[in-house]
Amino acid sequence: MSQDNAIEKVIVVGSGPAGWTAAIYAARANLDPLVFAGRPKTVPSTILPGGQLMMTTEVENYPGFPEGVTGPALMSQFERQAARFKTRIVTDNGFTPDVSNPDDGHSYSYHDCKRIDMSKRPFVVVGEDDTEYHAHSVIIATGATANWIGLENEQRLARSGGGVSACAVCDGALPTFRDKVLAVVGGGDSAVEEASYLTKFASKVCMIHRRDELRASKIMAKRAMDNPKIEILWNKIPVDVLGDDMISAVRLKDTKTGDESNLEVGGLFLAIGHTPATGFLEGQLELDEKKYIKLAEPYRSTTSVEGVFGAGDCVDSTYRQAITAAGMGCKAALDAERWLADQGIE
């Protein structure tokens, strides 16, 4: 099923900071972008409308908000700015709703992108209802999702701002975590980095690791073991997260003995990796060993397929911050605009 014979200049897949920023820049360049924002899902998910900031209650490190802002409110501002410049969004009712009223419930009708055929030009972008859209260029900004344990209370407290997070740099400095015992789940380099960062604010940081040896590099492992504020709990896995409005403890199980115990904490941070939302690409783009989109040129957004550009956390396995994702969305739109001009497509 084909939408019509029109060929879009650019289609943006994703609606986090990278996706909306790409749409804003593309719209201001008169490229009339079309956005697949993704259908809302429970966490963990793949393409979550608004990206991972929809799981963040307080954002205090995004410039321009001296008093802080909630993640959903920030992403609503991104979306409304994109809509102001006539960005279109694929929904159940066709293209973009009027987003002048942010509370009209329109976001729940957004569509996913099912797949993209990059073997032909124009590219064929297939929506979740099998409608085909054709585009001269595509910007992939689908992000990456933090890996969660999957415990019911973990998910509930993460969504409600109850002291469970998957980003220490994003949330660790919040007043709710200061001078408390905090826990970090994981044993790799990222877990050590998260734990080390949290020692700036916590009274103590407990690293929870399922094995008796860290997976982190030797230098990172030594950093953790030498830090007097970090305690490593070996051979432990979380089996429950306790607390009503706020986390109060983590229920741990010993992987060798099977014994269970409670660890009282004021915050829990998951550092067990991220999964880039690139599975729907079905191998059409070159990916790295972790399935992140591999860029063709350093500091650019170009990919292994000419006319396809990558931005945000589906490309970036290092920084994973809203502001770096937004910057990459800007680069992708500018790269797409220049590439289209080179093709004689105005």
C-alpha cells in the first residue's frame, strides 16, 4: 500500500532530542520533513516517543532551564517547536495533528516505522500499517534504550521518579540522591564510571555484580576497588526493588548460595548496557559490533548508504546525553540539506 506518488525530501525516524532537532532544522530549511515518532509503549521499549527523556522526571543539565524541567515537558517543547515550522508527523489520522494544545492526547496516535528499503531510490519507508512512503533522504534518530532488569517495581519507580534511574550523569546530582547510600547494578566500564560519578554526591555507593570479578578493564576495576566510597557486592543479583513512592531497599540474591537479603538504599542506578533501536533496519546500514549505526565519516552524520544520515543515541554509545543528541540531529539535518542540494533536489 503506497501513500501516494509524492516523494518526501526527508523522512525523520525517531522523536527524541536528535529527531526533533533534525525536524526543526529541516523544516526551517523548507525541506518539509515527515516524522515517524513511534507509538508509545511500556518500558523497556524500542522507539519511545520523546526518547529516554520520557523516563526522566527532572532534567537539570539542559541549557536554558535554570530551574530544571521534566523530561516529558522538555520533549513537548521540542515537538511544539518542530510543529511550529510545519513538521508533519505520521499518525492514525494521517499527518500531523494540531499540537498547539499539548494536552489534547494527540501523541498516542503516532506511528512506528516498520522497515526501510534502502536498496532502491527513492527510499521506501514502510509504516506500521504497511503504508509505503518514498523519500530522497532519511535521518535515523531512533535512539537506544537502557537495559533494565525487568522487575515490576523497578519499572514503576523509574517512571514515577521514585529513585530508579539508568543514567547517573543525568540524575545523580539531584537533591533526592545526595548524601545517601546508592546502588549501581553492573560490572563493566560503564558501571564503574557511574559509580565513580555518584561518589561525588552519595555517602556510599554499592556496586552490585553477579560475578566474583568485574568485567571492566583492569584500570577501571582498580579505580572502583581503590575508591573508599565504593563497596562491591560480589555474586549478587537484584530480585526485587522495595518502596512505595520512593525506593527504600533492593532485595538481593546470592548467585552461589541462593540466600536473599535486603540492601537499604536511597537510589538505584542500572548500568548494564544499552541497546540501540536499529533492529528494524534489517542490516541495510553498516552497524558496529554493538549494533550502533556506523558513521562513514568522523564528526559527520553520513552512513554507509548515501542519502541516509544517523543522529543521536543510535549512533552514539559514548555520551548518550540529550544535548549531544540534539547537536547530532542538527548535523544530520544540515548534512541532508547539503546532500539534497548536491543532487539538485530543492
